[in-house]
Amino acid sequence: MNTLLTALAVGAFFVIGYLVFLYNRLVTWRQRVRNAWAQIDVQLKRRRDLIPNLVETVKGYMKHERELLEKIAELRSQALQARNIQELGEAEGQLSALMGQFLAVVENYPDLKASENFLHLQEELVHTENKIAFARQFYNDAVMRYNTLLEVFPSNLIARTFNFRREEFLLFPQDRERPDVRF
């Protein structure tokens, strides 16, 4: 009888220990997702802060490109006002595409390309775009692993019990569009 109680106690200890392990694993991945989102937010803010400086630098050179500059300012404002991850992804995706178009238009302005201030801002923007891409990939990977934990057995039981919620991927809809290349 004593052996049976000891075996039950040891079994209960291992089951409880495993449940605590699963709970802690879910919490860890939820925190990784939050951290990854914070890293994206830092890079998006950095880009949003660079854009006005870049636009001011090129205004004098690009008088014929006023519509493009206004659209960049408008998309920046939309990104700042985004209420959810879908709106943010759409605005930031459009902004990324427009910044690529903007850098291509700059090629038509040799005086601007020679400006040291512009070259510095352009380099900062390119580095920031790369950091955004990396941070977005890291975030989406963390979301995928976290959401997987929410769905697989037995961690899904713990997730439901403690009300863990799925996270959304950060998608830029423009990434799915086929680029239009013409010669």
C-alpha cells in the first residue's frame, strides 16, 4: 500500500511538473513574440523619423515629384495611425514600395545624388529597410512557433485553460504582388 501511494505521488509530481513546464514554455514564447514586435516597432519608428528628413532634403531638387512626396507623407501618417496589425502591415507595405519607387526616381537627379546629406539619409533608409525585413521575419517566426504551441497537444489544453490567444502575422500585402518589370 505504501509503495502504491509513493508511486502515485511520484506520478502526480511528474504530471504537475510537466504541466508547469508547458505553461512556462507558452509564457516564454508569448514574451518572445512581444519582444519581436517591439523590435519591429523600433525599426518602423526609425524609418518614420527618417522620412521627413529625407523628404525635406529632396524637396528643392524634386519639384516635379511633389505627388510622390505627398503620398509618402500620407502613408507615413496612415502608418502612425494604424489601429491593428493588418492596417499597419498594409500601410507599411505601401510605404516600403513607395520608398523603393522614390529611390529609383532619385536616379534622375544627379545633383541630389551628389549631396552628402542625401547620401547619408539614403544609406540610413536602406539599412533601416533591411532591419525591418529582418525584424519582421523574426517576429513572424516567433508567432509561428507560439501559435503552433497553442494548437499542439498537450500544450493546447494549458493554452485554453489559461486563455492564451493567437497572435497575427505581420504581412505586407505588396510582398505577394508580382513585380512589374519592363525593359
